[in-house]
Amino acid sequence: MNSKELLNAIAMLEKEKGIEREYMFQAIESALAIAYKRSIKGIKGADLVVELNRENGEVTLYKHCKVVENGLGQDGEYDLDEAKEINEAYEIGDVVVEEIDQTPFSRIAAQTAKQVMLQKLREAESGKLYTEFRKKENTVTTGIVKRIDKKNIIVDVGNFEAIIPPSEQIEGEKIEPGDKIKLYVAKVNKTNYGPEVIVSRSNAGIVGKLFENEVPEIGEGIVEIKAISREPGSRTKIAVYAENSNIDPIGSCVGQRGTRVQNVVDALGGEKIDIIKWSEDPAEFIQAALSPAKVISIDVNEDEKMCTVVVPAFQLSLAIGREGQNARLAAKLTGWKIDIKAEDNINLEF
């Protein structure tokens, strides 16, 4: 690589990859200084400075040696008497600057410059990807499953491989290579090998973002998602609210003929979704959260965030849900401890 080729390569990287011209010059100068110092004998103790001409690409080397009294000829030092032979003005502590002929090392310069530019190109592309995916953190994206690597699922999310680790998978969900799935961008880590993108199928955030994409009223802030409780792959409860009393938040989320909520259900592999109207009144909110069960009465203790709910005896199992799921999700959604009591005084706490 000659001087002209070097300048052309730097100009191309600046134009196509957005790598600043001066940044590239400084990086090449630093790398050349290290390479030359390893190759040139007798300067290990000296400071080697490389100047790369910004106009013609020519390289100039300078050796910086400190002036000392009674020097012993160590690398990087000049005896005061030796220094004064060069220039009478030199004093102890001054630095003698000498240009070094770098012609024999032009091959080193070319190889080093090429290596530095390739490295900076990789770093720039890696940084660009990292910035791109950091902006997508806590959003939903679409990925195509490429392979199952041990317990990790590797997905293509736009010409980049992201990972669904076991902790972010839905237990029992059957995913095969080639499947197109919705994913929640849970975390983006910066590593020496480029960005590591962790995506999720189990994070509760995926439900909120899917509704945000499907329901314009949520995206516009007309309808607000107040809380979500989820048991991935099985069932989710989502509490929504509209400040405008003329807006039906549940109807907005369900959509005409249930199309909006069905799209979310399909994206989650058939997961059941209960849409509940949020209320600042704890009793109303808890009662709604226990649906589809009907509540006869509710007694709340706001100091301890506990409540006792009475349901018809024939609806006790409905209020509790299979293996306690309905009551458990309601408790998580509302943040209250719920004591469910049937009319025949059977108590169950969640």
C-alpha cells in the first residue's frame, strides 16, 4: 500500500463507514510507532513519534531522547556533552529530537496501516450495530430462527444473530429453524467481539409492546397500559386505562371482531390474554382482576395491601383458576394479597 492508496482508503472509510479521517490518521500513527519500535534496534528506551502527512500520506519518524548528566549510553538518553555537540543550547532535562530514516521499513508501514484500517473498520461496524440495537432495547422485533445451539436459540434479526437464552424462552414452546417469531429486545451488551443481543419470548414487556404495535390508541397515549402479569406460554392479564371516559380501553385493545387481541395471541403462540380495566379504586381493580369470576363482596385493608374476597361457592374454582393461576395472576397484577372466600367460608390465600 503506497501513500496514495493509503489516502484513498482513509477517504473511502470516512465516506462509506463514517469513520473520521483524523481518527484514522492518529490510529495509524500510534500503530506505526509500536511496529517501528519493535523493528528498529537501539531505540527501545526512546520515545518514537510517527507523523503521517495528511496531504500526501508520507511517513516521518522522530526519535525523542532525554538529555541527562553523565549518561551511560542507555537507549533513549543523551549525555549532556553529546547533546551539546548537536546544539549548544541543550540543557539537562531537554529532549533531543532526531529524524530517523524509515525507508527500510516501508513494508512494515504498509502492512501495519492495512491491519489498523481493517481493525478500525470492524470496530466501526461493531459500534454501529451496538448503537442500532441499543435503540431497539425494550422494543419488539421479528426474528427468524437459524439454529438451536445447545440450550440457546439463535435467531436472525436483520442480518445479525441474536440469542434467546433458556431464561428467556417459554417453557414447552416448540420452536424450529426457519420459524418467524416476535421477540422482545431485552438487553444489548458490548463485548470485544461486537454487540451481544439478548432477545426474549418470556419477558412480560413483549405483551405490552405487541399491544402498542397493534392498538393505535396505546401508541398515541389515549389508552394506557397500567400493569401486566404473565405466566409465559399460558396466560397473561393486562390492565388498561383511558382518561377520557368516552374511550373504551378494553374495546380498543380487543379491536373489531377481536382482531387486535388475536394478533397478539397469535404472536405469543396462542397464549390466553385477559384484558382488564384498571381502576384507582383497589376494590374495583381487584374485582376486575379476578374475572371471569364474579365477586359478591370485597373487604380491603389498604395499610397492609390485603383483601378478602367473597365469591359464590360454585365459582370458587373459577376465581382460583387451574392450579391457582387466575388468583395468582390477579395478585401479581394488582400488587395485593388476596384471600378468596366462598360463601360456605372456605378460605384460600394468594
